[in-house]
Amino acid sequence: MTRTTSQLIADRTRLMGPNVSTFYDEPVHFVKGEGVWLWDADGRKYLDCYNNVPHVGHCNPRVVDAICRQASTLNTHTRYLHDGILDYIERLTGTMDASLDTAILTCTGSEANDIALRMAEAVTGKRGIIATDATYHGNTSLVSQLSKSNVPTVGFGLGQYFRFVDAPDSYRRPDPDGTGFAAKVAAQIDSLEQDGTGFAALVVCPYFLNEGFPDNPDGWLKPVADAVRKAGGMLICDEVQSGFGRTGTHLWAHEKMGVVPDIMVLGKPMANGHPVGGVVANRDIVKAFRSGYRYFNTFGGNPVSCAAAMAVLEEIETQNLVANANTVGDHARSRLTALAAKHEVIGDVRGSGLIFGAELVTDRTTKAPASDLTDRIINEMRHRGIIHSKLGRHKNTLKIRPPMPFSIENADLLFDTLDDVLTKANK
Ligand SMILES: Cc1ncc(COP(=O)(O)O)c(C=O)c1O
């Protein structure tokens, strides 16, 4: 059955229920993707400047081929012996600090964060978890408590174990060496210890992508990591968005931020759209978890998923995609900085590698967020064939996070269009 756009919208509500979100005032119906390009049902071509799941490009031939080959050979689960999962974990952990030597594969980042929280409980014997107040880490009953904006009126009473600290904001509340953030976390640790909950872990995305990717300098997480360790807790780095070379300077953003996490969480780009997530930790931590909880995941780590994930690692390496992210990211930042000199509405330019964007404000002195304008800009860009989004506490930060093969020419098309859209929006 082929539906028109309005039928698709109506049938989504009829068949999927209310509050199923879509992007844009006029949702897009994509039917095809290739590299950094997408096509809608009318054959219109769009430049994808947003999607990080097709990390090595939409329908990447190496990944498609790996999936097809393994799917036409065998697909079972991890209760049977299989080389694929071992080869993959060995290669993945081989890119990390030696302490991160053991992994559990899942199907989503939410499941992986759920395991990470339970690992912290198994190791510390405590349940108190700290996160920032503008983040998102997933949707299980436990993990959804980490999103302050989500904290529901229901939730099995789990909310009592969670505490929040102000998300870092390099534009409005500079904290150039991270000691301010560390002090806030230390205060919450004390509060958890005093009320008898005890402190188990701090969970952060090392580059704070959901929070609006503040311009924290390299090494910024060191003070907070010290505070966490001093209190006997665990540092969980959720690299679901920041990992696999996104920031351009390192394969893993925690390296950029100067720390080695106790537990690392992976997802989204891991298998280019095939559903794969994972938790990586030291084998003693994994042992404590596996002794405390019986854990089996029917689909996690299946041979097809491992083949897809392995192909992503190979593609990142053979195509030098981390270096590409660095080069194109530098170019993007300089184009954005030039746009900021021209457009008063751009209050701040941020990013590293292929996560970059700008915060839009109505007044550079008060830094009042231009949230409505930001919304209009991303909708207009969509009509011009450029796909990106917005995020941050005030939803006024342009979020640009394209597939990793994004080129300088692609960036120029994006910024030439943005320049024109900003010029017209201000007339
Ligand atoms: C940082 C971060 N962690 C975890 C998740 C959850 O991943 P998933 O949707 O695969 O469960 C997300 C999803 O947006 C995320 O941004």
C-alpha cells in the first residue's frame, strides 16, 4: 500500500497511538538513502546533516554486504558458539584503554545504559545515580529516570535514586577547567551518602551532546572523575552519540576529555542502523554484574549484528573517517564563525569534528534564546533540502551531526543555504 503524506500522518496516530513524534512542521517521507543523501517519495534529494546512526553513510555497501552474507549463512544467538561476537569484541576493545577489556552486546543504547547502572550497583552495593539536568540516556524504567524532563509521575518509585546537576553551559556559565561541575557533583554525592542512598555512579556523555555540546576544552572531565573515584563511585561514559570518531580528534570522546570510564555505553552508530548497542568495562565489573544478575539478550550479539558492527569498524578505519571528521569539522567551524560575523542572531559557535552548531539568540548581550526562530530555520532548511535539527535546554542550538563521510563540498552547500535562510529570516 502506498499512502500519501497526509494518509501516513493520520494512519500513524490511528495505528501507533498519540504522541509519536515526527520532525518538522511538514514531516518528511524518505524512501531511499545513499551516503550523505536522502530522497523523499516525490524523488526530491536532501543533504543529510543530522543522522548519526548511518555513521558510515546510508546503505553503506560494506555494511549491506556484511549483513546479507551473514544473514544468508546463519543467524542464531549467543548461547551457541560463534566467532563473530568474539572477533568483534576483540577488535572493539582493542581500540580502548587496556582496562576496558570485556563487553556485553545489546540491541539498544537504553538496554546498555540499564546494564551500566546495574553494574554500578553490583560493584558498589549502592544505588544513587547522578546525571545532568538536560540529558537523555534512554527509555527503560530505570534509565528514563536519568532524563529530568522525562521524570514521570509514574516510574515505580525509582526517582528516589537519582540526582541532577546543572548541565555544563560554556556560553552562559563558563567553567573552563571543569572544577565547577566537579563541585556540583561532589555536593550531590554528599547528599546521597547522607540520606542513606549511597553513591553508585555518575553518568555523562563525555561531549554532552544532548545538552548542546558545550565548548569544554580537552581534559575537562578530569576533576569530576577524581571526585567520583574519591567517593568510591563509578564513572559511566555514555558514548552512544559521541563515540566512533564523531568528535574528529579521537575515536572515543572520553579520551578527548582526559578520562578512562569504569563503564562505557555504546549504541546508535555502532552498526550503521542495524540495532546494536553495547557496554564495555573491566572484566571484574562485568563479573560482578553477571554474578548479581542473570542476563541474556535474545538478539544482542547475534551473528548478523556482529557482522554489521564489524563492517562499521572496518569502514571507519579504511576510509580514514575520524581524520575526515576532523578536517571537515574544522572547515565547518570556520564557516560558522564567518556566518556569526554576519548574522547577529548567532550568539555562539560550537563543536568538534562532525558535531557542530550554533546557538541562536535574540540579543547577544542578554543571550536570550531565539527558540522560535531556530524552529523556523530548521523547517525552512528542510524545505531547501537540508536536513538538520535543534537541541539544548532552550532548543535554540542548531544541531548538525551528519554521517561521517560528509565532505567539505557538503558543508559548503549546508552553510551557503543557511546563510541565505538566515538573511531572509531577518528581513
Ligand atoms: C546519549 C544517548 N544515550 C542513549 C540513548 C538511547 O539509545 P536507544 O534509543 O538506542 O535506546 C540515546 C538516544 O537518543 C542517547 O542520545
